[in-house]
Amino acid sequence: MDTMFHLQTLLIIAAGAIATYLTRVGGYIFITRMKRIPPRAEAALNAVPAAVLTTLVAPAAVTGGLDVSLTMAVAFFAGLRVSLLPMLGIGWIVVMTLRHLIG
């Protein structure tokens, strides 16, 4: 490996950057041209944060191991009772404890 990056890797990064840019610009143009957002479009836009969070959390919960899965479950239930910062602290304590005990 003479170079730090292969051409294929650079092309994948460039394609991802272009797709992200076009998606953001397209969404902005689409929304600004509407006089009023239809209820179905508004419902779809309201569902985006949950969908993004699911795509980030689900793979880690499934493939992360027992410590990660248990920590996510504890953090979920803690999040129902406490605010964000204490929930993160609880999750951190649980995952560190489980990693120490399980290995």
C-alpha cells in the first residue's frame, strides 16, 4: 500500500458527500417552494428523527454484544425517568461495569 487512500475509497467518500449535499439542498428547495406543508409531508418530516436514531442504535444493539445491549436497555428505561445528562451517566456506568465484569 503505497498511498494512504485507494481511488475506490475516495470515490465512495465523494459520492457520499455529493448525495448528502444534494439531499439537503433538494429538501430545502422543496420546502421553501411550498406555501403550506401538507399534513402527510409534515408527518413524514416528524418521523425523520426517530428513523435516524433507529438506524444508528439498532446495529449496535444487535451486534454490539451483551454489554451494549443491556446498557441500551438500561439507558432506555433511565431515559423515561431522568433527563439526558443523567441518562448518559447511567449508561456509561452500566457499560463500564458490565465490561469490567464480563470482560
